[in-house]
Amino acid sequence: MTADIPVKSLKKALDLLTILAFEDLKREGCPLTALAHRMKMPVNTVHNLLKTMVACGYMAQTETGTYVIGPRMTDMGRLNGMLSAVASPRVRKRLDGLCHAVEEAVTMATLADGRRVLLCQVDPRTMVRVDAARLEERNLFARPTGRVLAAFASSEELTRVLVQYGMPGAEWDGITSRKALTTALEKVRRRGYELIASDTSELAAFAVPVVDATGALLGSLGCYAPAFRCGPERYESILSQLRQAAADLVEMLR
């Protein structure tokens, strides 16, 4: 009962969210007046609750003025689905197989709320390995998986990425404008992968997108290796293995 709930205004907001999440299954949107009637509350009160949740990304207002669940809720659902899928035996076996084939560390990441989220990591059984914990501390644009995620993200998702991380700057060719970033990301998208390696780098890092048949971004599959063990002669072989694994994962995640 509501009498046992400490913050009743919060419960009202959650009730609105529940209506939109579980009753508007076609995501057609609900009018303000209908929501106020459903909640048995004044229109102004419901309107203020909705405006707050829209501002926080938990709801969104359509062009016709109706309300639907927002991008943050969509990201939560997608992230939970991806975490469950990656934990499945089939996916884990495929990622283990990829790690064994390239004999290097393999990671899979996705975007959620504008952030790069590491879904899983598989380490090779070698004496020298990449310190993935240190890699995770770096800016999204400093990593190939991050650049691939940004390249295949929607315009709205990229905006949220920039809110979280800002422009790449020193992390990627001194990029400080949206125009320059768009140009760089289009190049990544066209070639279908990202590779960060140089004569002075201690690390060779690769990534390819995991994109379904509709073009929706599921995640990014990456590989990291010490540069001394991964010269240019191995690049195409590793990228080929990543591409095949990405295609297999798309089938498994359907």
C-alpha cells in the first residue's frame, strides 16, 4: 500500500514508467490526459512528473505530443539482454574459440547510456598478456572497440557518447569538433574495422562491429596484443577471425 512507501512522488513517477513500459507495448505513445486519467491525478501534476523523466532520459515525447519510454530505459533493456546473451554457453564457447584461434585477449563491448560497457573478456593462456584493467580506464575514443561503437551508433547515441566523454582531442588525432569526428567515424564505418598500432606503440588493438541484419548495433568485438608478438603480418589474420566471430555472434544473439 502507498502508506508504506516513504517517497510517494517517486512511486507516482515509477507508476507512470510502468504504464508506458508494460502497457504501451507497441510504443505508440500515451497522451498526457490519458495518463492523468489512468493515474487519477491532476493533469499539471502528471505533466511535471513527465517533464522531469523526459529531462532525465527515462521517458520521451513524440512529435505528436504523446509519451513513450525514453532512451535510458531502452538502453537498460538492451544492456540486460546483451549481458544475458553473452553469458550463454554458446556465446561463451564461441568467444573462447576466438581467443584460442588468435591466441590473444578478446573483449566484447556495447554502448549503454553513452558509455562503453565491457560485456566480457577472455584472456589467452600466455605468459605475457595485456592488462585489461588498465585498458578499461582509458577514454572510449582511445580504444578501437570504442571508436567502432561510436562509428556505428545512431546520431542520438553519439550525442550521448559526447556528453559522457567529450571530444577525443589528444586521444585521437587531435579531433575537437563534431565535423572532424563525423569524418573520422565515417572512415571507420566504411572500412568496417578499427586498428590502433604503430612503430612506437606497445600494443596492437583491433575491433570490428557486431551489427544485426537491420543495421542495429549490438556491440563491438575486439582483440588486444603486445606489439612485439603482433606485427603487421598478423593484422589481416586477426581481423578475419574477428569478422567471422562477429557474424557468428549475430546469429547467436538473434
